[in-house]
Amino acid sequence: MNRVYSLIGFAKKAGYISSGTMAARTSMLRRRAQVLIMSHDIAENTRESLLNICSKYEIPWIVLGSKHELGVSVGKAYRVALTVNDKGLADAILNAVKADSEN
């Protein structure tokens, strides 16, 4: 899981992260988002709202850690949602999550 958080931090430093619910929503609606990452403790209404957009625009999504862990990975206190806006980094994150789930 540390590899996933490292990749998120790298994407943030490279400028490919939209962090926060509103920024993530805007990124998805503008078709920049390559993957949505949500914390497991996101509010149900927010979760459903974001997943509806993911379904409409066929954006992959994952649930990863708590809002505190997700926030720390991008240098903030708390974040319940963020998007990765680079295809290569999004694929690397999805592959790292898949590898972690297989172990």
C-alpha cells in the first residue's frame, strides 16, 4: 500500500492531482480524470454522486484508506476524494492496487 501512496504523492508533485470533492468532480466533468480515488469513510451521498459521474464517463475508481491517510498522501489534513489526471500515473496506481490486493 505504501507504493500506492508514493505514486499519489509523485502525481501531486507533478501537478496531476485534483484533490477534494469539488476539484475531483470538476476534473471528472471536464474529462481530465483518469481515476477517482475515494477514502473508505466518505459520506454516502458524496460517494454516490461521484460514482454516478464515474459511470457516466467510464472513469475507473478505487477506495483507498481513510480520509486522513489520503490527505497526508497529498500534503493536506483530510481528503475524501481525489482524481489522478495523467493516464500513465493512473495506470501505475491501479496496477499497484491490484498487486497489493493479490498479496
